[in-house]
Amino acid sequence: MPLLNSERLYLRPLCPGDASPAYAAWLNDPEVNRFLEIRHQHHSVESCHQFVESMNDDPVQHLFGIFLAEMDEHIGNIKIGFINSRYSTAQLSLFIGSKQAWGKGYATEAIRLATRHAFEDLGLLRVEAGCYSENLASLKAFMKSGYTVEGFFRKNVVLDGKRQGCFWLGVLKDEWQ
């Protein structure tokens, strides 16, 4: 898979060697994993290693690390997954694990890079994403990247012991360009 570059970031496929103690710590940090379904289990370097291997072995999943270009620093992950070749669709998900990288627009930049890759390189026609209703930073990042809210699932998940909804977003190739 190609290396995807922007002014401040690059995305590259993760390899099992990228499963570091810092990566596992992100996934176990309640602030980082608050809006991630992986928050329900404990993560180790080995479990991260196995996850990366499983993604690399699955042709309908494209897992990338998000790296700061200037410092060559891994700050999070982004995945184009559940690729449906019959309908030319996929789902995009991401997290910024490094808290020092929060609030700097990196998620928006990564979403734009991955979406461009989905349309231009993978030949997809539609990319979808979801986010919890309280995850306004994610919602804003997707909307800044050209995604449109297409639906809202009421009381769809449980967070902090309370039911809350999820936004469903999408972007079409012909409207993204």
C-alpha cells in the first residue's frame, strides 16, 4: 500500500513491529479509548501485534499508522475497513492516541488523506463513518473533511453508564472532489 502524505502527516501501513508499549498504553488509557469499542478489554503489546497482523492478513481492511512527518512520530491509527467491493463502499475509523497531538487538526488531515486514498487508489464510491454523540471533536473532523451527517441512532451505545446516540456520516466520491 502506498505512503500517503500531507503537509504535516504521513500515513503508512502498520507492521507488527509498530505494536509498542506506547501503542498499548493508548488503548488502555480511558481518555484515549473513551469513544472506542476497544475500551471494553485490556490491551498488551502482544494483542496489538496480533491485531495489526490480522488487519494485514485481511484484504478488506487497510490499517494505517498516523505519523507526524517532521518527527517521524506515531500518533494514532486510521483504518479503511469493511471494504465491500460489490458496492464500492467502506467504513473509516480512527483515533489519535498521543494526547499531545489532540486539538491540532491531525484527525481532519488524516481523514482527508485516507478518504482520498479510498476514492483515488481503491476505487471506492462511498465512505462511511460513525461517532458517539458526545464525541464532538470526531464529528467536527469528519464534517470538515467533507462528510455529511446522514443519520442518528438514538440510544445506540452505553457510555459512562448512560445510553447515548451515534451519528452516522458519509461522503460520496463525486461530492468529495
